[in-house]
Amino acid sequence: MKLLTYFKSFLDTTVNLNDTRIATLNSRVDTITSFLREHDTFSDYFIDVIPQGSYAQRTIIKPVAGREFDADVLLAMKEHPTWSASEYTAELKRAFEGSTTYQGMAHKRTRCVYINYADDFHVDVIPFVEDRPAITNNKTDDWESTDPQAFTEWLEGKSRIVGGGRLQAVLRLLKYVRDSKTTFSIKSVILTILVGKAVESWRTTSDAKYYGDTATALVHIVEDLNTYLQSNPYLPTIEDPAGTGRDFSERWDQDGYANFRKWINTYSAKIREAYDAETVAASETAWQVIFGSSFKAPAAVKKAALSASASTTTEQFIDSSLNIPVRLTHRVTLVGRVRGTGTTRPYDLPRHGDRVAKNRTIDFSLRECTVEGKYDVYWKVKNVGTEAVGAGDNRGQIVLGGTTRDERTSYVGSHFVEVYLVKDGVCVAKDRQPVIIQPRL
């Protein structure tokens, strides 16, 4: 059985990084950004500090069994005229060590300087020279071609195929299994590539509900990943989906791959057993074999949750509210582009993990649209979070509009904008652009 309320409770209480930690992380990244932007050595070369990896992709999980969690950020820079590759991390460490705030907290690694805080996480700051584009390797004093923003954008595209943030949920669940069971070991970036490549848009053509909820997405993605692994007994090339030509299999070995392949085969069967179980009790027991005893019936719904739910009853839906049938025979990609302001350059939301600061303007437009001829465009803007609720501005109504739209970022929280393309009275394409608004970036 799916036990979707169990999954939601398990993710919220056990797996997902809680709101307090997220707020602390965001605040610390903001402070690092301000420090580097104003630092004597880096100010002339500073471009931006950009979330990357699990931080940008929203797949960080709560620390398991006393472990720490880390967040990666890129220090996007113009190239320094005299520095070698290794000097970027050396100078970055020197800058942190020379401040009263970070003295004793900065440590150099191969490609980054990490800031080790007193609590259970640290921030990896990775020098990234946009002119090349490349990150630095201080051990080899060489450059490594990379495009982390393109990687984030690639995963965002895969996430849109699955829908509803369910791909990120699957990745967090698999990371939890990795960290809690310790039956296999795999770097998060490699896990993300393998899971992302298991997601294919053609699967939803024949079955629109192939990734329709968390449990269904989990069982299908893991089974499809397992099919790929079982057809490749030897460690395959794991190409960087950002198109840099890098092979991430160089960060693994055959023994580690073989063990991962074995355990994914085992967990794939166990996930299918739990999903197909015919009673709640049997399904709960089977899911607990995978996730442990924390996977259990959720506690009673709190009054606050009921109140929050009541506040969103004005939300509209294209089929049930406007009586427009949905038959998705075409594709469209909705992209929000944040306008530049002052020294901050414009950027596409998917390349920055859909993150944007408050009080910015976003221009939304349609890309990769396959609908031909005349069609109508409907829009929905949905605000979520305590700031929007407090202002009574949840929104969620569907309105007829043009092919572009601009919005101001007014409330902190995880919001979204959806677009629906209606041709001859039928919604033939739709897409969603998540918008994660932070106090400042």
C-alpha cells in the first residue's frame, strides 16, 4: 500500500531538514556572502555566492546518527590575473582566518574551504571562475571544468517530469537509507546523477500517474534504476549531465559500485513488496524493513495545520474549478528569470536552485513550447508560508493571461507559478516553476 500519510509524516519528522536548520543555514550563507563581497582581496573579483549540490537541489537530509550535514556554495569569481589554481583556496582560507568571525573555523580541502560551525553542519565554499568555467584543485594546482548551475538546471528539468517535488523526496529517502542502514556507500552527486537519469519523460506519456505520488515515484524510480544497474555489472561511465565531459565514475570504484548494485536490487524488491501489500499492517511492516521504526502512522493533525489548510481553500484547479479537461499531449517549459539589480546580475531560477531574495522582480516566460497555432494561456500563482498567510495573500486563483508575466517576490517561503496552455477547450500542456524566496541572498 502507498501509505502516503505515513510518507509525509516520515519525511517531515525524520528525513527532511527542519525549518530552524534551514533558516540558520540561509542566514550563515547570507553572512558569508556579505563578508566576501566586501573583503579587500575578493571584492574586485566577486560575482556571487550561489547554492549548489544538495543545498541548491533541496535534497539535504537531517543528520543521521550524530553525523553532520554540509551545504555547498560556489564563490563565483572573475579570474585573478596572477593567481594559480591552488591560490584561490589558499587566499580564501587566508581571508576567513583573518576575520574575527571565522578565525579557527576555516579548513582547506581539495576544492574548497569549509567553515566548520560549532553545531552539526558546515558550509563548503568552492571557488568557481566563471571565465573558464572551472573550479580549482589545490592538490594538483589545476583547473577542473565544471558547470554546477547547469547541473542544478538539469535536475530541475528531471524534477518537473516527476512533479510535485517528488524527485527530491525520493533522493532524500534514498540518502536516509544510505546513512541509516550503512549497507552501501555512494557520493551524493553520483546518487543524484544515477537517480536523475532513471527519470524519463516518455514514461508519463503512456501512464500519466507513473510518478503520481511519493510512494509510486519511489517504487518506479528505484525499479528503473535497478534495471539499469543490473544491465551494467561493471562500473559504467557516469557522465556529468551538465555536459562538461567529466566522468564521475572516477570518484568511485568497482567494489563500491558492485555493493551499491547488489543493495539497490535488494531494496527494489522490498519496496515493491511494501507497495503491493494488501493490508495497512503488512505494508507498514514491510516499509519499516526499509526505513526503520520511525516510519509509522502520523500523529493526530494539529489545529494549526487545520487552520493553515482552511486558509488555502480558495485555490483553483484547471479541471475541477474551470471545467477544462486535461490531456497533456504537448510540452512547455516555464522559466522565471530574476531581473538584475545594482551589481547583482539577472539569472534563470532553475540555475540557482529556484532561489531568490525578497523584493526582487521575476519575469516568467514560456520556453520549449510544442503547441502550435492559437491557444490560451492560463496562470496560477500560489503563495505558501507564514508571511503570505499572515498577509492574507495565499492566492492560487487561475487567470487568463499572455505568454509572459512578471511578479514581485514579497513573502519568504516556497511558492510556485503554474502555466496551462489550453487549445480547443483542452489543457494540452502545463508546467510549474518553483519560487523559493529567502530573506536575502
